[in-house]
Amino acid sequence: MSDRVQGPWLTIIGIGDNGLESLTPEAQAVVWQAETLVIGERLDAVIDGSNLPDLKRILTWGAGFRETLTEILKLRGTPVTILATGDPMHFGIGATLRRYVAADEMFVLPSPSAFSLAAARLGWPLQSVTQISLHGRPLAFLNRHVMPRARILALTSDASTVQAAAVLLSERGFGASVLQVLEHMGGTQERILRMTALEMAETCPVISDFNTLAIDCAWDGPLLAPVPGLPDDAFRHDGQLTKREIRAATLAQLAPFPNARLWDVGAGCGSIAIEWMRSGMGTRAIAIEAKPERLAMIRENAQVLGVPDLDVVEGEAPAVLAGLKTPDVIFIGGGVSGEGLFEACWAALAPGGRLVANAVTIEGEARLVDLRSRHGGDLSRIQVARAAPVGRYCGWKSLMPVTMWTVVKGEGA
């Protein structure tokens, strides 16, 4: 039986397309000392013929992530080395394994990431480029970042990801965007293929599965900005929609911050939760809605607007709230006067958490006034008027006024 190691037992090494030759002497020494070596399917060919010791145990992720993870965790305390591509902590296996393994159990030796290599090849300042992963993830994540003049670097699953991205861009009106497919960066088969999205979609060129996709978005596509206040027609809805101007003001009061989780209670078409997540910074949201037809709209809007990871929960609040992940911020868009709804939300919110509630009815407004008298916070009333045709002329058409209550738990009177 092997002696258990002191300190980090799990080592994760980033490796380039030229295999073990890309590793420093320090990293190579770790590979030789490992009792178990774990490699990804893409690296099978990279390490082929590298004369690894015959007695070394080799696992691959081919059996499935959960199964291989279980095997790795069984070996806790013995030397295990994982070979990964590029920087394991940048959309890599290292970042994933941190959910299961403490930081002091891991030792990470990164290589240049695909993002760094691509930026170097293209001459793109990396700090000005959006970096995303489409490897094993829905293509819909791309939608959130497609904007005029945006530059995007995307990790891919294989050649089909590039083709699907080209079709998506063309359908979104960004067919003139320039795509550059960087294959086998750092290896003997390195190549850069350059085409417009429309050309790529129409010609379906042969592309290596081991690639990184660079997108230089055209100027002529529609703008769906990441700041709150998307056009109302950006959402599929049945009229149950927080209108654009009110939505922007509501998101300002909700005040998204890094990694914060929002409960959108009575989500309607999901506009608040979706814009919360589009603000970036790792924000998360749970959209809670009881009506099946609206649930379908929420899911569709989340896909189209680039947040397919929005958590959608079916059910009637407050009953369905029990057991949900603890929120940092809560939005109640309707039904605040419903029995027990505010109380359940308030109980779920940790001290320092923020709650925003909107009301359009007199009864709802009265409820907000009463809640403010007991919990403090700020009340505001917002009236929006939009220009609309009046015969041959134009006049102002007023929308229903909205009363908005914002309160931070623990700061009440």
C-alpha cells in the first residue's frame, strides 16, 4: 500500500499541443512520480508514445465525469496527477475540481491558456476580449456576448461548435463577423482558418476538433446591450412584463454584485432574472413562476438572451420557496399582498440582503406602505409616458405608475 502524501496529493498540470515536451522539468518530474495519471480524451494522442512507466495507473474522463471523479476521490492522499490542456483554472478541470477538493489539497502547474495563445497569435489585447467556454456547454451562452465590435474568444467542444456558432451569428444578423479558427496551437499541425460567419455557415469547411474560436463581431448586427433595460420586444411575453424603463430602474435598485443569487418571485417572462444574469460578474438567479405557459417563455428567453443556466422553478410562492438556495437579493414583481409571500421571502433573506418589490395596484401600494412602516427602506413612485400616434400627430401615452419599495434587511427603523 502506498504511503500517504503530506500536503497536496492532487496535482493538475496544464499541457500544450506538443505533449510532454511542453512541460517544464519540474512538471515532468511530477508526472513521473505520480502513482495515478488522469488524462482527457483530447490528450490520448498527445501523450501517445511518451514512454510512460508501465506500472503507472492511467484513468481517462472517457468513462464520464462523475465516474472518474469518484475514482479520483477514492485515491485521496496518494499521488494523483491530472494532465489538462492549457490553464486548468481558466474554464478547466482545476476550476471544476475545486468544488470537491480543498485548495490546500491541490497543486496546479498551468501552461499558457488557449486564450493567451490565441491573443498572442491574433494580436488582440486580452483584457479587451470576452473569454467564454462553449466546451460541453450550450451554444446559447454565446448569445449574451454577441454585440457590434465585440471580440470573443471561445473554447469549443469540437468542429461542430464552430459550425453552429457561424449559423447562430448569421441568423442573428452578424453574418459579416470574421471568424478565425485556431487549430492545434503550439503543435506541429497549427493552422488558422479565417472566414466570415456567413461563409463558414454556407461552405462547412473541414476543421480540426482541437480548436479555439475567435470572433470579431460585425458592426451591422442588432445591439442588445449588457446594461439593464433591453427593449420590451427582446422578450417573448404575454403582457406580463416589467416595462423597459421600470426594469432598468428596478435592476438599479436590485444592485447586482459578483456571484450574487437573485430570487425573481412571480417571474412572468423572466425579464428581471435574465437581465440580472446578463449583468455578468457570475450573478445567478432563480425564476419562480406558477403558470406553465410563462415557464416556457422564461426558458426560451433565457436561451435567446444568452443565460441558459437560469434556474427555473415551477410552483406557487410562498409554498415553493422552501428548500431553494439562499438568496442574496429578492425581487417580488407582483402579488406582494398575497398571504405569507413577503414573510417567507423576508425569512429566507440573510441579514444585509436586499429586497425590492413593485406594485401597480392600490392594494399592492398600500401593502408596501405598511411594510415600509415596519421594516424601513425607501419608497418611490415611477410614472413613464411614451410617445404614441394621436391621429396625424403624436402624444404622450402614460403607462401604469409603479410603486417601488427597496429595503435592506437589518437596516430597518
